[in-house]
Amino acid sequence: MMIYGKEIRDRLKTELKEAAARGGMVMTILQVGEEGPSTAYVNGAKRFAQEIECDLRIMQLPSSISEAELLDTVRSLNRDPEITGIMIQKPMPGHINSDTIVEAMDYRKDVEGVHPYNLGRLLTKEPGIRPTTPKAVIRMLKDHNINIDGQKVTVVGRSSILGGPVAVMAIAENATVTVCHTHTRDLAAETRNADIIIAALGKSHFITADMVREGAVIIDAGINFDANGKITGDVHPDACAKASYASAVPGGVGMITTAELFDNLRILAQLKH
């Protein structure tokens, strides 16, 4: 059964529109250059902001900007009392260290939950801002009444913004979690042993039917683009056909991720006031 994110997104949209009407939700997105997928995500955020009538400001900067100039821009936004949340759109040009830019951001304005301080609070199970795509994954499971407690969850991918955080969040839900990566010796054995597979590696159709047991749950958080610009997930359609539940790509986790960004903005506004 394919599961989608539209109903969840619509429900969040209603709640967030009410929150935006109360004021105090102002987000700035810093985008350096105009890399295709990056612009697509920013445009999606702009549409969502318009739908909930939220103040979203796009700061488009040239790819030639120096790291020092970009750091000055981030610090200026940190000091601006009107700005509730800052999003630093990746990827950055090769001459800029994106980790340095993220670390320069005020963690109290980190709308994506990617600042080391906020990731630390996630690890220690303290309340705070959570990374948006992992939030969307956990919400999708819960919203479809898919039990996480006690389940064997295999996460394929270990990035600091997706695979790592979603593994920690699944552990917080009392799952038994295995994290797989490029050094995993028998990846297929690990995925076949899973009750729930979370694909978060960024490789089109990497998870194939022989890697999935019948009746497993698959949450595909991968967003890839083929030669024709079509969006594909990390999981092959034949693998999804074996699952009891499989999230759609497009139309699944990605639909919720943007809503989670503005949900984080709502939380930041509440903490600020």
C-alpha cells in the first residue's frame, strides 16, 4: 500500500496558518547561487509560506560571495530582532565550508534543526528543534498508525541531517535501530531483517526487491533526479510492491518536510516570546 503526505501536510498547513496569523513567524532563507534542486526546494517553501500567509524572505546571494562576507550576513541576521528563523540552503559553492556557516548561526534561530547545539539536544533527548526530514519520517509512521515501539528499524544512510538524526529519533520511540552505510558488509541481509526500512542515502532505486522482505514497511526519504529531471526515490518500485506500506516518491516524505520547516518556525516563535 502506497502512503502519501498530502493529508498530513494539509492538516499542518491549517494549524500553521492559524499560528502565522498570531504573528512573530518571520523566516529568512539564505541561498548562495542557483543550483537546480536547491532552487526547487526554495520555491516550494515560498509557495507554502504564501499559502499560510507567513513572512518568508529569500536572500539570494551570488556564488562568488566570499566565506567571510557570508559569515557577516549570517551574523547580521542573528542580530536582527525581527527574524525568528534562519535557513541556510545547501549545497554551498566549493570555496565555502557549509559547516562553518551553520555553526555561525544563532542556534535559537536554527529553523532546520541542523546546528550542533540542536543536534546535541536531540542526542540527549532534550526538547528542541528537530531536523525537518527526520521529523517528517517519524510523523508519517505515526500518522499511519505504524507501530515503531519494539520494531527492528534499519536506516540506510548516516548523514548528519537525515540518517543519523532519524536513527536517534527512532531509538527515542523504542525501536531497535541498525544504521547501514558504505562500510556495511552485507547490506541486503540487514534490510531483509528489518520491520521498517528508512532509505536515506540519496541513490536512485538503490534498494531493490531482493533486499526487502514481504510485508515490511518502507519509508523512502530519498530525493534524486534522473537524466530527464524526474524525481526518483532511493527504493525501486518492485521493492515497494513487496511492502505492507511504502511511502510515495514524489508525494510522500518530501510533501511533509516543508511543512515541518514551518512547524519548527512556529516552535521558535513560541520560544522567543
